[in-house]
Amino acid sequence: MKYDQWFDSHENRTLMAICTRKLIRNIGIGGIIWGVINVGIGAIAIQETPINAGILILGVLMLGTGVQALRSPSLRVLLTETIVTVLLVLWNLGISVLNLLAVGVFDPRGIIFPVIIAVLFANYYRKLGHLRELIASVAPEKIEATKRICKTLLKMKLKDEPLIVQTADRKCRAQLMDDRAFFIQRDLMRAFVATREAVRSAVPKPESKSWTAVFNHPLGKLKYRFDKKNTEKLRNWLSTEQAPTTA
């Protein structure tokens, strides 16, 4: 996937790693839900035939990896979750084939949803693979510092802060600094630092009264819409050139 190359800066890669930990935790919650569903299905199905103990075991594994993702979010845990989801697909496919051989009927509905879940998990692992070392090395104090910054930005009153802008849906705020802008979402799923020029390039229609900024993030395109008031703040910031420093 193509993305803006300035996201490769060490600062942005660190922020991406911090946000990725939150993403892995959210995936872990999904894994717990998926595990509980399969445990329930397995508990009912095992009453028909002992062979259905397989889905019960895989459901427990899925549940366990989901809990581990909440406790210690890492790419290794996400890989384990991905492997278990693939095994669940293979299990459901095997049962469907056995039913075809036994009664001559193949029902694909039992494997569609497991395939979707497996594809989602595998896709996240593929996108996040290059952050493996960063995710593991991010210091706890950096994570806490980012959270504090996020909370501080969210508590500030926009009318009193000419250098803080907020998207129209209130999901993202940005602190405008001398030559950079720090964007952070309320859910802490995305956070990054963009240069003044990067922000300017992200606005496809600068003549509009209300701006939409589009950033090509490594994990997917980000589109932020601003109302007229916040657009004016951005326009004023972009039109103000940083004063040259003197020795």
C-alpha cells in the first residue's frame, strides 16, 4: 500500500507503534468474542458427536489469545490469533466436507464468516509486520506520555486555543506548532506528526471554506473534515511562515 513517506520518520513510527498496541488490544477483544462464540458452538455440538470437541478446543485457544492480547499486545500474539482463526476456517471446512460425503449436501454458510474473520486478522498482521521491533521496544513511559498528551488536548477549550483544531466529527484534534502539527484521535488509534508542508499538501481544495485533509497513512487513508472556524485556524497557521533564527 502506498503511503506518505514522511510517516517513516522515527517519531511517527514510534507513535504508530504506540497506537498499534491499542489496535492489537481491540483485535484481542474481537478474538475474545469470537472465542466465546466458538466455545458455545462447540459445547452444543459436542453433544452430537465427540469429534466436535475440536471446535471447542480452538474456541478456548482463541479466547486465551484474546486475553493475552489485552495483557501484552504484540505482533507475536496477533500472529497466534491469526493462526487460530485459520485453524477454525480449516475445521469448519473439514466439517462441511464430511457433511457433503455423509449426506451429499455442502453448506458454505458455515465457513463464510470464519473466512472473513481470518482474512481480517491476517490483513492486520501483514500491515503491522514492519513494526514488530518498535512495538516490542516502546517504553511504558512513552505510552503513558502519549496518553497524557491526548487527554490534555481533549480537555482544552477550542475557543481559548487558537493553535488547536478539531475535526467536524470531534474524533481528532491537532496541536499546531511552529513548523509541525501533532494529530491525535480520541480513541488513540492514530497519532502522527506532520510538517507544515505535509499538512498543506494534504488539503486537495485549499480554496474551499471548509477543508478536508487527506493523509495516506501506512495503515489506511485518513480523511479529516474541518468546519469553517477550524479551517480558518489551519489557513492562518499555514500562511504564517516561521521566523528565521539568528545566531
